[in-house]
Amino acid sequence: MANYTASDVKELREKSGAGMMDCKGALDEANGDIEKAFEFLRLKGLKGVSKREGRTTSNGLIVSRVGDGAGVLVELACETDFVAKAENFVTLADQVADAIAAAGAKNVEDGLKATHDGKTVADLIVDKAAIMGEKVELRKVEVISAAGIDAYMHRTSRDLPPQVGVLLGFDGADIETAHDIAVHIAAFSPTYLSREDVPAEIVAKEREIAAETARNEGKPEAALEKIVEGRVTGFFKETCLLDQAFAKDNKQSVAQVAKTAGLTVTGFLRLRVGV
């Protein structure tokens, strides 16, 4: 007869992020002692770390940290949405982000070397992943520096932690409009800040595609230049933040909205889990 209850299984699942059957097995081994069961899961999981290396981590969360003139976005990835929303995983992500921000790490390699309570982020992830029974990895670390930074974390599902994270760098005092622009970035996922930031070879390729498409459509040669310019401008409006139609007022561009608010947008970061 089991010497633990359904609530014990639930508590262990929430504490560990492990699956139900794993939790039941651990409680059986530990004679119902939740702390011993937790340690059993950890030790069992450590033995299986190498077996999980080839697995795909398509779930996870984005977490941000903003300090004085600097901000960081971190993607911590896992295998399933069950683990992604587990308290243990969310806590791990916060610990990882705190360590990375404190260390001033600017990439994954340096982020894994950052420390939290005497452990490197790499060791912390291995230890917690062992308990969860899934592959967990620090997938991305991106940083931004600016006079002002606004963070927006977007939940694509009410049941999950943030799957999209945005940091907007700006100069100016209108924090409300800055936040609206950060929300816009989350929704419209621009690739570049302005058309000047688009690499010349990409613009050249867009012109080439536009010209070839127009010819295939039977457009007259005399009209090609104007058609190509129009289509390249359309490309800029799709991919460049400042050229995009503003989400809250599509009659204005983001650049126009920022100018009216006295803001200069200096940069942005956008991360989405699994992308």
C-alpha cells in the first residue's frame, strides 16, 4: 500500500518539474519522504544526462534583467511545455538571469561561466535538469546598452511563462510610448531598426527579386525602376522597425510616433522561444 497521497505526488511534481510516474516511483523508493524522493530524482537524473543530449528543446521561456544603462534577454530552453511552466524551471531561469546580469555576460559561453551561490550556471542547469528529467539548455543571451531601456515580456499562452521578450533602447522621457513601441516589436517582429541598418547585399537582392518579378509579370521596362523602388520600400516597411506602421495607429510609422513623443529609438532586442 502506498505510503503517500495524491497531494504528495502533486507537491513533488511542482517542486521538481518531473513527470507523474517518475514522482510516484521516487516516493516509492523514499517511503513517502518528499525530500528524499526529490534527491532520488536528482541522482537518477544525473545518470541520464548524456542520454538526453540529442533531444530537441523546443519549449522554454524568456526572462529579462534591466539595470543602469544595460539590459539582457535570456532564453532558457527545455523539451516540454509541462517543464517550461513548472515552478522549479521558472526559478532556475530567474537564477540564471540574475547570475548572467551580475557577471555582465554578453553571450552564452560567458553566461554559462557566471556563478550563482557558488555554482556556475552550467553546473546549476545540469543539476536542475537532472531533477526535471529533461534536457535543459541556455540557448541565447543577448544584451543592449542605452540611456533608457523598456522591457516587455509576452505570454503566448496564459498557462505558460513568457515566450517572447523585448528590450527597447531609447533616449527620451516618454516611458509610456516607449513601452507601446516595445509591445509593437513583440507583435510585428522587425528585423532591423532602420533601413540604414539593412546590409547592402540584402537590399541589392531585394531589388533583383523585385525587378525579375516585375518582368515576369509583363511590366513595361520603362516602369521597372519605379516599381522596384516601390517594392523595396515595401520590404523596408515590413522589416525595419522605424518604417513599420505603428500597431496602435497604423496611419503613422513608428518613427513618426517616436518623434512626436520626443523619443529617439536607439536599438532593440527581440527573442522568441525556439526561434
